[in-house]
Amino acid sequence: MNKTILYQMHLDAGAKMVDFGGWQMPINYGSQIEEHHAVRNDCGMFDVSHMTIIDVQGDDATAFLYRLLAGDITKININQALYSTMLNPDGGVIDDLIVYKQADHQYRIISNAATRDKDMAWLNQQAQNFKVRIQEQTDLAILALQGPRAEQRLQSLLSTDLASLKKFYALQDNALFIGRTGYTGEDGFEVVLPAKDAPALWQQLIKADVTPCGLGARDTLRLEAGLHLYGQDMDENISPINCGLAWSVRKKDHDFIGGPVIAEQRQNGAEQKLVGLVLEGRGVLRHGQIVCDDNGEIGIITSGGYSPTTEKAIAFARIPKDNMNQSLFVQIRNKQLPCGVVKPPFVRNGQSLLEE
Amino acid sequence: MSYVPDNLSYTASHEWLEEIENGLYRVGITEFAQEQLGDIVFVELPENDEAYAQEDECGVVESVKTASDLFAPLSGTIVEVNLALEDSPELINESPYDDGWIFVIEIADDSELDSLLSAEDYRNSIEDEE
């Protein structure tokens, strides 16, 4: 089992550890709900060092990523980040990732932990006809600082001005690579740094009253924020067009891997869509529950859970594109419970978007 | 080590029982169980007057992490449920042996009492899991 460099810090902070994609990671440090609220109202931090960091450099780096990714790598500036999917030839999602443009021929990809081996194999295979070097970085750690006070807390430790760092941009401050990105729907930063320096930064942030948060809170935060989780909301059998990620796919030049299938799907119209569900009564919506309308089964919950900000059970469900019902049912144990259909996100800037 | 009061009886599925009068037992889940579950956000209570056989599923405790079935620790009839849990399921986290009780069962068969665990037995059974 892999451990991040912060493993001992987690134990010291009272973490309950779980196996996550082959890594020993903190699920919570006592109360997942309190950690969730810390991020919505103040500032929390997550060790996400298990994620994969891949640097891509060389004369053909841009051309390679234009072919590899469904998003448009040519539209980002130096220091800007792009969220994109990486597709197989059938249009299924191999992984979703964030890519930073660090210089003209130099990019940094941050992708999921559980997909590391297949991502590396796919990149290396596709790179054969391009002049690029692909290097996985294994001596780096990543700390995500998230919440309305993230800037204030991180700024207290740094001299570089963070206020001028725009959303989805990054800067380099000595050994720290700081992106204004995250996975919670709040303002925040993802700090990539040499692994050996990570425990000291962690301890400084603890002293600065930043709440350590586990993967449990990370999941409810991203669910409220309407952000997809690879392996649940999409996988190799689903195209981004059919799972609510069409916005991330470039509209012109379908000459990326999987592009011809996407172009055809766009022409014919998507078959499925991802909608938000809000359970009307008591209970908890969960991954895998069956979704029905009055005529029977129509889809499935891809991600679900209790939402601490709205105090309701919420979910993403994949259903037919042409199903316009405002109310659906979810099968929980032996009951069919009514749910309202909404457009994610459920929460923005700490506030519930659900009508009372 | 989780707190396991000496004066209660237990099941291997992490329920505790307290005899409140002859044949009436108050039931909840143990401190260890609520710690394993994490923040509890929903409890599906058994129905009043419903009869269950020993080890029947009689309800569900759902946390942020997972749904966990609740089992009737003994055969009998539910005579009271803790309605406070409908609005405040977190009482199970905060006070598993007291305010977080779940139901009261009138037992049907005294001989089943022998199948319950003592505090010491239960402590031993969770030792490996902790």
C-alpha cells in the first residue's frame, strides 16, 4: 500500500485512514461534516499527493496534447490551466485531468491516482510519433487549500502576492507551484511542492488554523459543487457528451483521439444527460441506486450523498436526454422515494442554490 | 478503546441492550459502531407494534459514509422508537448509550438472552477491529 509523505501528519491529526486506489489516505479526522463546513465557511486543506503529476515537454508538446485531449490546449496562456478529458478512440473517458501550461513547450498534467498506470501507458503509447518527453513526477506532494479564507491563510506564509493570481492560473514561488484551482466549489489553491518540504508546510498551515480535511469531505464538497468524479460519473464506456461534460470538449477540429465519435454524437444529439436530484423526504441517495419515472426504470445515480450545506440528500443521475420530468423516483431498499430534478451545482460560494 | 459500559448486554452486530423493566429492552448501537460509521445523517426506525424474529433487519442507520442495517437483537415486538432521531440522527454519535437510543423491544423468548454478549465479551470481539 502506498503512503504519501504526509502519512504521519495524518495519524498525528487523528485521521481515520482508508484504502483509496492503492493509497492509505485519510477519510476524516473525526467529523466529515465539520470538515465540510470548514471549507465552505473558512479554510480546509487536503493532502492530494496521491494524484498523478505528469510533465510533458518538447517541440511537439502542444501538438501532442491537442491530439490527446478533448479540450482545446491552444486556447490557454502560459500559466493558465485547462480542465479536459482524455478519450479512447470510442469516445469513452480514459481520465479527466487538469493541465497547466508552464512554458511554450512545457505542460504539467495532474490526473487521478487510481488511473496512474493506464494513463502513463496511454500517454507513452500516443507519444511515439511526437517529439515529446513524458516524465511522471514522483517526488512531489500536493496540498489543496480550499475555502473563502484560503488566500488569507496561504498569504500569511508567503511573500508572493496571491491576490493577483486569477482563477485557473498558476504561479511559481521558488519551489512551490501554486494553482488557483480546486475541487470544492470554493476559492482555493493547489500547491505542488517537493515532497520533503510538505510536512513543514502542513504544520505551518495547521498552526495558521487551517482544518485538515479527508477524502470524505472532499467527496461531499465536490458533489455539492457539481464536479464529476472519475470512475463514478464517467468512465471508459461513457462519452463526455453523455455525462454532462460536453462543455469541456472543443467545438471545432474533432481531430483528437475519440473526436470522430464525438462529432457524430454531437450531430445526432446526446442520448443521455447528467442531472441533479434532491431527495424530498428523509434518507440518503447513493451511487448505484435506480432512478425511475412513472413508466419505470430510466437511469442510475452515479454519485450521491448527504449534503451538509443544504442538509438534504443530493445526487447526480444519468438519465435519457429527452426525459424532461421535474420529479423522479429513486429506489431505496424496498421504497420508491420522490426526488426533485435540478441542474447542478447545488451549492455556490458557500450558499445553497436549492429553493426552500 | 471505545467505551463499553459494564451494565449493558451486546450483540456481535454492535447493538447494545439495557433491560429497563422485566422483558423490556432499550436498544441502540455501540460507541464503537458509531465511530466506525462516522457522522450519522439518517435513521430509518422500525415501526411501532411490529414483531421481529432475532437477527431480522428492523431498520437502517446511514452515515455520510455508508448505510448499515439495524438488527433485532432478540425476537419480540417494538413498543417504542426514539422519534428524536428523525430530526437529530447525530444524537447517536453524540450519545450512543443515552440520548441516541433507537427503540424499545418487548422480548418474546427469554431463552434467547443467552446469545447476548457481556461487556467483556464485546470488548474482546472489537479489540481486533480497533
